[in-house]
Amino acid sequence: MAHAPALPSPPARFRRRLLAVMLVVGLVPLVLMGLLAQSALERLLSVSVAPVEHVLDDVSADLERQGISQARLDEARLNLAQAELARRALVRRVPLFIAALVLVSAAVLAIAAVLLGRALSRPVTTLTQGMGAYARGDLSVRLPAPEQPRDEFQFLFAGFNRMGQELLAQRERLKSAEQIAAWQDIARALAHELKNPLTAMKLSLARLSRAEGPAPDATRISEAVGLLQEEVDLLMRMTQSFSAFARLPSPRFQPVALRPLLAEVCALYQGTSPVPVELAPGEDVTLQADPDGLRRLFGNLLKNATEASQTGAAPVHIALQPQVSSVRVALRDGGAGIPAVLEGAALTRGLFSTKPGGSGLGLPIAQKIAHEHGGTLRLEPAPGGGTLATVDLPLAPPAP
């Protein structure tokens, strides 16, 4: 199975909006209240002691004319001067106090908004991680959810877990159905492949065991035995092909330069093919793959293409087409073509061959190798006639 890219973390736009809303909702009333408080304090502190000082000056002059001591009067003047200094200091510090109060409130609101945003977005992050696990095919992941959900997120987690259980059950049912379908395809393929040789063997045995007429001569016996031997050899070849398909080795990934590998495969068929084999020029691509598996994959496709082409037909053309994160190999022949697109399960449905000695396993083997590399195989009618086979392979190896 190809490796699914990990889902990114949720964007922080919600938390930024929450921070902005809390700051606006909290600071606007606070600033307005601060401005009103500052105006009230300024009005209160705007009362000056200067008129009182004038009165004290008049009283001091009267006491001086009467020869009375002014010690207490001087003490009162000192207290008034200190009060005036305190008033002026307060007048200067009120705006600073209001600004500090607003800044502290803004910091508290910002911290509260960040904490609240994290608390609200943490379930979203948890849900995103669960979705990422499901995207990678791991349906066993379950999110923390009590039996009795206490909030909307826990209710959502419980629904997510139920969905995972249902998907896991459906996967098991689908796997069973696919296994049954695979056995049905194998049964149809074996029945088709075994029918003709078994019929010929039955006829040969009937000829040998025929009781009426003269005794069979050595020539007739030799012909019947020879036919039986040919059909037995055919059955043995079919058995070996199916056994080889079942024992295909696991891929061993390593860096592979694809163009030299394709040139090597083309060289194997260049001399024995009834039509020329052409590898289009272009840049090389290096990918993580199993070189033996790729040789078998493209060898089977090239063998089918050359056998489908008649002598004197257009050459078999192979092109290497690099993509952003993958590479495509397109192979086109000049044969009679196919009536419809073949891909996926259609490549393995009805495994049989119309060629003498063929096992019908060339395309299933090619598809299995492409699937193990995280790629795809597709056959379609080519424009102008023939068949176009495309193999898409990722540059990075699939997840185990």
C-alpha cells in the first residue's frame, strides 16, 4: 500500500481570531472605563489650594499686626504645600496608572485567550491525528471518548470511533469478498486452461481403450501416447507458472537508474522480436525500486507488445516521462489493440492465454510488481491503433 502523506496540523486562524475577539471585547470597555476614571480623577484633583493660601496670607498679616505667634499657621502652610505637591504628582501619574492597568489587563486577556484557544483547538488536533491514521490505513486508532459524552467534542470522538469500527468491519467483509472473488477467478482460469488438455487426453485414452475393430497398431499407440505426453507437459508448464506466480519474491528497494534498466530490457528483445523496439531519448530518472522486479515488469509488457505486433508493423515504442514525484513509462505497440481499458482488477479477471504455451500470468505478475512499488498499470487502446500500456511509479518507496 502506498504511503499516504501525513495530514498537516490545523491552522491557528481560529486561535488568532479568538485572541482578537477577547482583546477587543475585554479592552474596549476597560479603555472606556479608564478614560472615564481618568476624567473623574482629573476633575477631582484639579481643585487647587491656592485660594486657601491667600486666606492664610491674610490671616498671617492680621496675626502679625496683633503680635500673635504664627507657628501653627506655618505648619498649616507646610501641610498645604505638601498636599499641593501630592495633587500634582497624582495628576501626572493617573494616565500612567490607567495605561499600566490597560496593559496588564490586555496581557491577562491575551494569556486567557491563548489558553482557551489551545483548549478548544486541542480536540481538533486530536481529531486530525486520528484522520491521518485512517488515511494511512490504520483503522485501529481510537480517540479518547467516555461512554457518556459530556460535551460536543467527546460526542464527535465517540462518533469517530464508531465510524472506525464500522470501517474495520467493512474492510474485513471486503477482504473476505475479495478472497472469494479471487478464488472464483482462479477456478475459472484453471477450468479454462485445463479443459482443452484434459479433453485431448480423454480422446487419446478413448482411442487406446477402444474395444471394437482390429487391435491398434504401434503407430496409433505411439500417436496417442505422444499426444498424452504433450498435454501432460502443457499441464506441467501451467502448474510451474502458477507456482512461480505464488512464489514471487518480496521487493528489495534500492536506488535504480530507470533508463539504463529499460535499455537493458529492450536489448533482450531487440534481436528476437518481429518488430523493432525503440527507447525514446530523454533524461534519466533514479527511484527507489527493486531492479529485478522492474526487469520482470517491463519484460512481460515488452514481450506481450512484441508478440501482439505483426512482422512489418510499427515498432514498439517506449518513452520515459518524469513527473513531479513519480515517473511514467509508456509502452505502445502496433498490434490489433484491445477493445477497452484494462486496469486494476480487470487485469487479473479471467486469467488465460490465447498464445500457445502461454499461462496468462504475464499481466497479473506485472500488476503485482507495480502494486508492490506503490504504482499502477493501465492498458488502453492507443490512438491510431495498437495498445498503450502506462506504468506510473513513485520515486519514493511505499510504506511497508
